[in-house]
Amino acid sequence: MLEAGFRHIAAQNIRTPEQHMADIVAGHSPRSPRRSGALSSGLWLGIVRVVARARGLRPLATVRIMAEKHDREKLIDVALDLCIRQGYEATTIDQIAAAVGVTSHAVGRYFATKDAIILSIVDDIVDAAATELAQIPPQTSPPEALLAANTAVISDIADGAGVITRERLQALAHILTASMDLRKTASALGKEVLSHALAERMGVGPEDPRVRQAVTIRSAVIAAAYNFDRGGRVRLDPRNDGRVPELMVKRLNDTFTHITGRAPAHPNRPSR
């Protein structure tokens, strides 16, 4: 049956499975006008799946997921670039959509608002910190455990092995410096996620006073790390200064010392 299917493909000038999968990545559906002939969609997809499996290609569902992830990442990068060039407040969803070459409705498939685009990066960082928190030795105090988790995540980004790129972190620092409201929303997001992660680590509820104190300290420390505008004077431009990740780690430590009155005793992360 498989050989018959291939003969039918050749006779009807139908695109090969590999070409068909490339079409999907490019945005063409399985019912695209590019495909001609009488081969049913069920038989066609069956042939594609068999051939993909036999030749070590990714399944169609995986290809679709990869294409969607690519589109989502492109939206984020374009949004960051526009927000940096023309200002966060001045940038709109319509402008982002136009720069990508899609409709505003298409952007809405991934992000409901402009804030949601930027906060998706914050979400990546916070989720990574929550994961890192589980690696910190249990005897570490809650405030220091949160500090160690956050510095580990940013250090990984600085080393090029993080959950986001250095460039995205620098762009995020620039945007959060320029928008107080967005900074507050990002802080609340971090508080919510890390309160639950810390509470689970400690075996208590997220409303436990020790958890609330630790995440409050963390919020103050993070606010200082992301704010590159001191007294109205920007001492560093996070858009093009490659020192941003390293300086953020230093600020995390310095601010923690200033707030708590003690220097952090950073625990070593367990080897992975």
C-alpha cells in the first residue's frame, strides 16, 4: 500500500512528505492548494507519518509545535526591538504585528497584550529560579535560598547557558527600567510563583510569615537589580552594555547585604 501511495504521488505530481512537512513549517496547511490530486487527506497523512517514521523525521504534531514556538519567539524578539527603539509606552500590538508581517489577531493567538509579551520573559526567569530553588541545600535560610536561586539563573544567562539569552536580559532590563508599572507587575508575578515554590521547599503554606518575609526581601533586591535609573541619571545603558548580567548579579548581592545587614553566604549548587 505504501508503494502504491508513492506511485500515486508521482502520478499526480503531489508534494513529497518532506516537502509537505516543510510547507507546514512555512505556514501551509495539509489542505493547501499546492496539493493536487485525489489522494484523501487521511491516506495522505498516513503516508507522511509512515515515511517520517521510516526516515527519522519528526512527526507532524512536533513540526507544528516547532513552527508555533518559532513564531512565538519571533514575536518576542520583534517586540523587544520595537520597545527599545521607540519606547515601551509608544509601542503597540498593531506595530508589533506589522513588523512581524502578521495581523493583530494572529499575535493574539500567543499574547493577549503587549505586557504579556514582555512578562513571558519574566515568567521564564521566575520559573527557572523556582526550579533552581530546589537545588539549594535545605539548611540555607529562605532569603538566601531565593537570592542564590536568582543569582544562579542570571549567572547562567551571563555564561550563555541560561533560560534566555543575554540580549533578552539586557532588553528586559531596559524596558523594566523605563516602565514602573510593568516593574510592579513583574514583581507581583515573581512573588506569586516563588512564594509557592519556597513554601513547598519549607513544607508550609505560602502565607507563612517566613515565606512572606523572604519573598518581600527578594522583591526589593530584584527591583534594584533591574533598575538602571538612579535618581534620574542612567549610569548604564542596558540596551548596548554587555556588562548587564554581571552587574545585575553584583547588585543582587549588594542590595541583599544592604537590606539584611549581612553578606550572603552563597551555597554551592549541587552538580547536575
